[in-house]
Amino acid sequence: MTTKKLAADFEQTALADALGAKHAAALEKAFGYQSVGEFLRHFPRRYVEVGELTPIAELPFDEHSTVVAQVVNVSQRQMHSRKGFIFEVTVSDELGDAGQELRMTFFNGYQARNDLQVGTIAMFSGKVGWYQDHLQLSQPDYAILDEASQADPTPIPIYPASAKMPNKRIRDLMGLLLEHVNEQNLPEFLPQPLLDARRYPARWQAFFNRHHPRDLKQAYIARQRFAYEEAFILQLSLAQKNAQLGSQHAVPRARTSGGLADKFDARLPFALTEDQLQVGEEISGDLSLEHPMHRLLQGEVGSGKTVVALRAILQVIDAGGQAALLAPTEVLAAQHYASITKMLGPLADPGLFGEGEGTGVALLTGSAKTAQRREALLGIASGETGLIIGTHALLSDQVRFAELGLVVVDEQHRFGVEQRDALRAKAGDAMPHTLVMTATPIPRTVAMTVFGDLETSTIKRLPAGRAPISTHIVPMQLTGYRDRLYSRIREEVAKGHQVYVVCPRITETAGEQGVLLATYEDTSAQTMSVEMMFEMLRSMPEFEGVEIESLHSQLDAADKAQIMDDFAAGSIDVLVSTTVIEVGVDVHNATLMVIMDAERFGISQLHQLRGRVGRGGLPGTCLLTTWLDADHASVNRLRVIESTLDGFELAEADLLERREGNILGVQQSGSQSTLRELSIIKDRTLIEQARHDVQILMGYAQWHHEYPLLFKTVMGWVDESTREFLNKN
Ligand code: ADP
Ligand code: MG
């Protein structure tokens, strides 16, 4: 390797220049990394200390993992159909019978047969899966922990790895990089006085300590430094963004009397709850200011957010503006359109010559027919359409608004920050007001630290008449439970109610078709698909005469809408689907939600799915099926769902296990402007510290000049509009 080629800024150096073309290509293939900086931030997940075995039960399911374990059994058998043999190894995380076991197979494993004997301790890597009745490691790879390596007391880093890029190779390549790391090519950008006060090592040192720690404490402090760094940059960019927003202009849209908003309130068939009224006041107040509103409206599914949003929309229309409502999917956009036009009644009718009492409401989705589309676009451009409902198709260049005053985003986590900004940009000089609705409750500290630019309003109480939902885990390994599951569905239909059955995927992969027929009800070997479940239910004698349909994203938009309409109308009894039905769907007669292989879903997803039932005053039931053992880590997650209906509690649990990029609404992969180390829940104290430190720095007018590298880094994090603002100020 020639050091000449290395750029002065080591992080910007191409991996090919630092490690050679071959290794660089392998790293790019495995992780998408191109620069030294990206790879240097490929931090260990954990460390193993020599002499310690990894608890197998805690390994993440379906992910490439590394485990230190001891071989407890080996065997060998001939292949049936072709030449060769299979070498089978069982390892355990404890000696004797007490341990959790993991199996793996090596085809023609000559090397493995030589290396692995009963009693051997090694690091095994592979994807942890469930096969028939045992845990298995597929595509296994191993490194023997021999006595020499056991004599070295430094902790071994365990990286996110893959079969092609195993832990050992990552360690070797990282070792090569670390030889070149120094204070000059990885200069510090955090203010030195802050680092000193917090006793954090310099950046270059922290990289070194993270990948090659002397002991666990050193690794921990280095980790804290990077988490603090992220918290600091995040807080600083939020502070910049706030400064920018404070200087923006919006057209005030105060509530007027005698307009659509008043007429709508008079038409409402129910009384608004106290929460709805209060939140409505907050929004109405924001809309009458000269600065753009940025408000997050949170509330459980069914808490009545849409009604609140609609009142805000009408207020804006009364004040001469237009509103856009963005939904995450076409199905949801169409549903919003249907339910909103119904709620508005005559208020959604502008009349042929503008003589009606209402405003135009239009639906614009990607699948709209050309003529329909042209008409919708005309109405938006002329201003005749006051409310336009759609998906991201609303963001396309063809859509021109006469006077965009308010953007309502339904389900914020499905929309990227960039997309939101694109829509805002459509309002010309003045920014439109924005209201973001979410059913994923966001704990207050999170809202404060992550959405620095959003005020939050919360609807805590559901409207009266909402029945509670009871949730149960169904252990599919037990035949009795399995049979009961199908009879529960049947009973619900017999009572005249409707049932959702949600599966994690649409179809089987080609190789599984055979298994499918062979196993029928015993589907332990694969993840349940919509197609399979659909076929199964239809072929069961007890389901004769029951109307079953399937729904998933690969159907035409028209077919999807038709199926949802039929389900809403009650002509379908059982709807087998993917998560397309997740948010916003409102069928009062649906009382049972069955979620197949529920461990495949995230906590908040499960909670939202569950919210689809119990909406019409009838009690709802949610059944979470799983083939996993009761003591599997993923089953614990299901137990959390089973134990509470409190959205905030679940949101915290969800945050703990999820990558927080989802919350930020920006894509994680590759980009530097993301949180990799910082956990918004676990690192609360760090965030508070960083917030405090940022305030000190901001009080110092010259900081841009004093810390140019810091300024540059912050610029890498903030969005386009803030960047423009910063460059001007
Ligand atoms: P969200 O958008 O929060 O999921 P919606 O606004 O769609 O909830 O409301 C769910 C259902 O409850 C709708 O049918 C709506 O008409 C009804 N609803 C809303 N507010 C009230 C209320 N105050 N009293 C009774 N029903 C209400
Ligand atoms: Mg909704």
C-alpha cells in the first residue's frame, strides 16, 4: 500500500486507495462502503472477552451473528442423491445439558471435520434461523479460539458481518486502516474545552480505542464519545434549523366565522372530545401566525386526528388557502378521500359554476387515469380545488398549486424529510403551514431532541364508544392452539363479524412450493404468506361458504380499492393481507385481527395493526401467532404487546429495539447525516449534556470561524433549505 495516495483527510480517502481494489470491492459489495470514513464507522456491535460464551437465546433472529460457543456434538452422514457428505455440528453456550444449542451443517466439510471436535471453543458466524424444531446457523463460518488467542486478554470486537465478509476479515482490514490513523489525518472538530470537560478522547484516538481497545472500559468511553458527537451535531443542527424557521414567513390563516369550518362543526354527528377541542385551538392559533406552523399531532389510531386535521384544513380554505393531505399509500389516500368527502357532504361540492356551498376536493394518485389526472391538476392550479388528497404523486413537478397554505402529512414516519421539504417548496415565497399526524406516539424527550422544529399536540383519550382490545399470543407449536386459531376465526364470522388475517409476506419463494403442499397446516418451516394462508383457509372444510379475499401491494390499485370497499361493505368475511391495511383503515364490524408469524413485525407496527379492530363499539381481539419457543427473545417483544395498550410505553420499547433513523425520517444507509451510535432513549443524559453544550457554543457569535471543521460537519447534516440559510447568514 502506498501512503502517497491517501488524501489529507483520511475519512474522504477512497477505500480502494487505502486497502487496494480487491478488499475495497469486497467491502462495497458487503456494506456499500466506498470511503475510509464509512468503514471506520463500522463499529463493533459488542466485544467478547476470552473465556466467555455468548448466550445463544439472545442472538437476533434472521440476522448474521457471531457467537462464541463450545462444540458438544459432531456427526457425519452421506448425501442421498449425489456424492459427498454432510458434517453436522452442535454447539452450546453452556457445558452440560443446561445450555441453549445451535446446529450447523457443512457440506463436504473436510476442514470443519478436522478443526471441530467435541470440546472445541470457537467463534461461529452465520445467520440464525429456525429449522424444523431447532435453532440453526446457516452459511456457518468459524474461527477457533485456540490457546494462543485465549492468552491475549484484549477484547475481541464483534462486527456486523456477513457470510462473504466475516468478522475475522473485517478485523484484519480494520487493523490495516488503523495503522494509518493519526491526529493529522483525522483532525478534531469538537471544541477542545468541551472534550476536556467531558473527558473524551480525541477523535482519532476514539476510533482506535473503539476498534482495538485495551479493555472494555476504553471501548466504552470511545463509544460514548461518538454518541456524544452525534448528539452534539444533532442539537447544533436543530438549533440552526430553529433559527432559520424563526425567520421564515407564512401567510396567516386565522379562523373566520360563517365559513366552511363553522358549517362543518355544525354538521358533525358527534361532539368533539375535550382533547380534540384543545388540540384544535392550538392548531388554529398557529395558523393565524405569520410564521409557518410545524406541528406534530399524535394520537392513537382512531383517536380522531383526521377530524381535527379537517377542521384545520377548512380554516385555511376559508382564509383563501389550499390544503394538501399526503397519505403513505394509495389505498389510504383513497380511503381518506372517501371518508372526508362523506364527512363534508355538501361542503365538498363547489357546484358546476362555483355556486355550490363547498370547496372542490380531489384525489390524485400515481394510478389516476390521464383525463382524471388532468382535471385534478387543473382544479389545483386554478384554486377551485381547496383540498387535494394524494400520495407522493403530489410532489411531482406537474402539480402546481394556486395558493398552497397547509400541508397535512398522515403518518410521518413513511415520509422522508426531503419529500416534505419538496412539498413545502411548492408554496412559493411564503412557506405553507404543516401538520404531521402520527399514530406512533413519540415520547416527549424524543420529540424535543429529535424534532427540534416541531411543536407537538397530543390526543390522549379516545372518543367514547371505543371498546378495549384483548391481545393473546398463540404458540403454533401446540396443535391445540393451532386448531383453536382457525375455529376462533370461524366463530367470529358466524357471529356476523369480520376478520383480518395479516401475513408477513405475499408469496413463497420458488424452492418452498414443495414444502408448502407437504406441510399444509404445519408451516413452521417457513414464514406464512398471504397466498398460502388464503389457499389454506379456502380449502378448509369448516370455511365453506365463508367469503375470503386476499389483498397485497402487487395488486392493481383499482383491485385493491375494490377489495377494501367490499370488505368495508361487509361482503368479505375474512381478509388475508399484508400490512397494506396497516394505517387508517376503518371497518367498524371487524372484530378479530390475526397476525401470522407476528415476531416478524416491529412493536409499533403490531400495535397499529391491532388498532384496526374494536373500532365500532364491539370488543376487539388480536391474536399473535408464532412458531418460536416461549423463551425466544423475539417472543418477549410479543409479550410487551400482549401486556399493554399504552402507546407511549410501546413507543419506548420500540425505540429501544429499532434503529432510530426511522424516527428521524431520513434514510440510514451510507449517509453520514444519521444517528449510528446515539440511542434516543438510552442516551438521554448524553443528549441533555450536548444540548447544554450547544447552547454555550451558540452564545458565542464567532463559532463558525473558530471551529470551521465543526461548521462543515453541521452543514453535512442539515437539509438543503437550512444550508442556504446558513450560507446567507
Ligand atoms: P384517526 O385518524 O386518529 O385514526 P379518525 O379521525 O379516523 O381517527 O377517527 C376514527 C373514527 O372515530 C372515525 O369514524 C370518526 O368519525 C370517529 N370520531 C372522531 N372523533 C369522534 C368523536 N369526538 N366522537 C365520536 N366519534 C368520533
Ligand atoms: Mg387516521
